Amino acid sequence: MSRMPVTFQERIPMPAEPILRPGGAAVAAFSASDILRALKQRIFLILFLWVFLLALVTVGTYLWVRYYPGYVAKAQVLVESPKPQMPYTLQEAPLTPDVQERILMDQALLVKSDDVLTEVLQDSEVINTQWYQSYSQDERPQMLLDLQDKLNVTPIRGTSYLQIAMSCHSPDDPHRIVNSVVEKYLARANYLSRRNYNAQLEKYRGERDDLAKQIREIRERKDAFVTRELGTVPGITQGLNVIAEALRELTNQTTRLEAEKIQYKAMYDNLAGVSPRSLNISPQMRMMIENDPKIANLNNALSQLRQQKLMASKRFGEKHRSVRELDAQISALEQQLSEEMAIKEDQIRQYEVDQAQMAYLNATEADLQLQEKLLELKEQERDLDRQLAAYRAMEEDQLRLEKNYELVSDHTRMLDLILSQSSVVRVEPVANAVKPLERATPRWELNLPIGGFLGLVIAVGVALLLEFADTSVRTPRDIVRYVNVPILGTVPDVDDEEVAIERVEMAAHTSPRSLIAEAFRNIRTNLLLSAPAERQRTVLITSPKPEDGKTTVAANLAISIAQSGRRVLLIDANFRRPALHQLFPTGSREGLSNALIGQSVLDTLVHSTALPNLDVLLPGPIPPNPAELLGGKYMGELITQAADRYDQVIFDGPPVLLVSDALVLAGVVDGVILVCRAKANSRGVAQRARDQLERVNAHLFGAVLNAAQVRRGGYFREQLRTFYDYQPEELPAATAAALPENGPPGSPPPGDNAST
């Protein structure tokens, strides 16, 4: 074949950014590719369920048409009333869509009420229908409940219409029942509306009488209050407030007096702060001094002496004795006048100071008196304001009650007028139900597409549920996503192999051209590339549980490495259930346990096999304390000696979750390979095995998925076909003739391919 082979195994590294679980472990969400893969793998189940469900829908629809057909009749009713009314009026309040919908729902409940339907079942038109006659006498009590279930009353959104519909098996029944329901509903709605109006009328009459009584009482309280509290203030109820006017006038006087007091205070402070002699004499003060009687007499006497001197000087001359005597008198009189003037000026200055002080004191006293009177008037005004507020409140209550009384009286009169009419509710039929001409249910054009779609959804849902409910490790992707370790390789299940393999533990030797042998060669390659050679000299092969195939992986991996030309030592370190002695019988009872207790050295215990470059070390006698021996000092010496003599040392260890031997051994080797058996190990088991190894700081090279099964959309279906198509046509026959029948020379008969 010229077609290139599809690699059966791709190396998948550790995810760079795992998704963390709440407990710290990595969890990967399902992707679209996972869903498509699950659908592809279970396509036959999906198709079977889909066809089966579609057949059920077809048969069910046929039986429905034959035995339980449905004929529907519909009627429409316009609901214009009752609507919410504004208080004390019969005007209808504006309706919001929510309120309108609620009103329609209320009317829908009234249509299906027991009272309406009981009257419907007593109608002769309904009694003569086949639907009514289908009930026996004992089943008549159940008829009302069945009618409520079958009757469909729905508001038509965005309108004021109710649609009343019913489905029956006979086309002669539904329109008669629906029309009877509409008739009984209209009568019931009118009765309830009239009863409601009567109740409102009685309520408003009682409210009107209560309002009249309250109006009389408040009028009496108001008159008594005016007489008792406001009678001393004339004109107060007419808006005349004498106290307020007096308070305003007194406030003005206080303001003026305060200004005068400030002026007198400033004048007094100016006069009291200086010496009286330093005050200037004003013209008014000078006039007061000159008008003083004593000063005036001295001035008159001085004036007369000066006249006498003038006459004497003219008569006798300036040197005359009588002139000189007059001069002396004038000087004495002037001296006396000057002294009197000084005394009088001091008195006048002191008088001005005293007058300023007296004016300030008088103004202060008058201000205090006005303030007291002002406080008294303010207190009177506050009392009056409280009394007026109480009076105004009573007036407002009276006006409110009188207004309500008028509203209630008008509404009572309108209710009397409405009740005098024959009908008080505006609910009327718009379209009566007519006899249905065709079957309403079932409908083939709807049932089959919907049934097919729902059947496909259910089939896909069941397939996905089965897929995602399976928590086992099935594919390499599961190892990477859920166990969160690299995948070194995948070994197909023997049952899916096209080449006959009698003993899978030796497949790398007995069937080198098989896909299983190729799988182990890929594991060998991935292991060599996973770390430097000096860091992978000693490798432990372990698994979470027994029967996972770790011995098969260990033996075939050792054979594959030996076939590459490297010297390999395969050590059976499973003291609990050894298995390598069945694959490589030596006839010796000594082995690993003898070296671990110091009885023998490695060279004397190792046995060569028929395979080139491959030696084995069997477990030897089973010790009572395997974990202690594996952790002892001789174990380190043995590993050192083996690493010096061999290129690769492979330990076949016990299960990691079953005993502690594997954990002890994992701590002294270069690394560990974890073998997981497909469909046998759950994700949780594999994760716990990984956690156990990580707790002892073991270096995990990766995992090997063993016994992976071929599934539609899986990992090996196309790989198997392509792998063998790519081989030469004569290869299978030639390979079968060239290979030994029972494995290598000296090997025992074939055993279980899931050995531990």
C-alpha cells in the first residue's frame, strides 16, 4: 500500500496549565471535541434509540388518532368591565397592561368557578352531549373536575378578550358546551357585579351618615373654642390681629430707641474720656455763659466803667487821678469777670458730660422697659398663634369632611341610578363557538417532527450521560487530563489485535511485527527521550491495583530496550505476587531477597535469558518484611552495582495503592512508570496512585495506558487498520511461520495477559 501509516500513539506532554480541582488536583472540562468523540463512539446506540423513540411516537400518534381524537371549539368574550374605579366616582381609572392582564385572569377564574360550571352541567344542551353521556351515574361527581381540566380559558395578550375553548372526542359536543359556559358566565358576572354595587351602596350610605355626624361635632367644637380661647381678641377670626399690630409698632420703637442709645453711648464715651477743661466751648455753651445773671451784671458794670473812663479821659485826660482810679476798677472787674467766666465754663462743661450720661441712662432704661413689653407681646402672640393653628385645623377638617360628604352623596346617587338599570356589567360575547370541521389533535405534521427532534435529543442525551458517567480511564487523553501526568505510550487490547498473540507478556519478542510490539517500541523511545540517559538508568514499573498489566509492560519494555542493543537487567521486586519466574524460568530459588539480606551478591544471582542483552533477577524466597528489605542499605548497593553493569535496570514492583513496597522502591530509583489499565482503573484510583508517588518525591516519567480497546471514534480503530495496511502483504504469513509457537526457548505455556 502506498498510504503512509497513521501513528498509533502520539506523545502527549504534561499539560502546561492544568485546571485545578477544589482539592488541588487538576480537572479538565469537557470540550466540543470530547462531545463529538462520545457521539461518534455511541452512534449506533443513538441511532437505535432515535429510531425506537420515533417509532413510539408514530404508534402513539396512530392510536391517538384512532381512539382519542380531539375536536376544539372556541368562543371570545369582551371584558370591558368591571374595571377599577376612581375613589368616590364611577369613572374608570386608566389601566396599565399589568392591571388589564390581572383583570382578565380574574375573569378567567370566574369562568372556571364551581358555581358557573355547576350551572353548565345542569343545562339541557350539555346533558344531551356524548361527553356528558359518557359518564355513568357514579362518575357524575368527577364530571365537574374533568370539565375544569378540559375547559381552557386564556386571556388574549394585548387585548381585552377572553378565549374560551374545549376539546372533545366528538365534533358535536365542544361548541355546545362552550356556548353554555359563556351564557352561564355572563349571568354569573352580572349577578356578582350587581351584588358588588349593592354592597358599595350600603357602604357609602353608612359613610355619608358618619361624615354628617362628624361635621356637626366639629362645628360645635369650633364654636366652643372661639368662645373660650379667642373671645378676648376682637376680630381675630376675621383676620384682624391687634396683638400682631402692637408687636410690630413696639418692634419699630425698640429699633429706634436702640439707635438713640448707641448714639448717646458714643457721645458719653467721647465726653467721659477727656478732661472737662480740654472740651471746646460751643456757641450754645458760650451763649449760656453770657446769659448767666452774674456774668451779665459783671459785663454791664464793666461796660459802665469803660463809659465813665472814656468820658473822664475826654474831660480830664489820661493822667488824671480819677481816670487812673477807673482803670483800676476796670482791671479788678475784668479779673473778677474772667474768674467767673472760668468757673461758669467748668460748670457748663460738667453739665454737658452729665447730660450725655443721663441721656444714655434714660435711653437704656427705656430700652429695658420696651424689651420686657416686647417679650410679653411675643409670648401673647405665640399663644395666639397656637390657638389660631388649632382653629384653622378645625376649619380645614370641617372643609375636608364637607367635601367628602358631597362626594359620597354624589356617588350614592349615581349608584342608585346604576342599580335601577337592567344590567350593570359590560361583559359581552364577541364570537360564539361553532361546530369544528376538522380534528385539532393529534396532528401528524407536528407530532412526527417534534417527536423525531425530541427522540434525537433524548438519544444524544442518553449517550452523553453514559459517556460522562463513566469515570474510568479509557484513553491517553484521560491520563493527561485527569491524572495530570505525561503519557509514554498506549498498549492496545489483545482482543483487538489482528495478529494472533499467544502470550502478550512476550509480544515484543514473539510478535515483533504486531501493533502491540510496536506500542512497546514507542514506549521505549518516549522513555529514552523523557530524561537524560544517566537519569533514567533505574526504572520502577508499578500500577494502582493488581491485574493492571504492569508485569506485561515491564517484560516487553525490557525486551524492547534489549533489542535496541542496550544491556538490560529485569528485576522482579514484587515479593507479594511474583510473576517473572513464569516468563523466565531459571530453576534457582535464590534471588533479590538473598541480596537484600546480604547473603549473596548481584553477580551470583543474575540469570541470563535466551534473549540477547537481557538478564533477569528473580525475587528469591519471599521475606516476611519486604518493605524493610527494599528500604535497607543493601538495596542501594545492589542498585549501584546493577547500574554499573547494565545500561538499563527495570524493576517490576507491586501495586502502589495495595502495599507500601512500591513507595519505598520509588524513592531509591531514578524514576517510575505508572501503568493504568483501560476501563479497569478509575480516574480517582489513578490520581491517588500519582499522589502517593508524589508524596515520597518519586520522579514520575509518565504513564502507560494498557489494554486500550478499539472504539468507534477512539484511538486505535483507524490506527490498527492503517498499521496493517502499511505492512507487506506476505508479512502476516511469513511472520507467523518465522515466530516460535510458544515464545522464547524455555518459556512456560501462555498465561493471563493481565499478569501483575
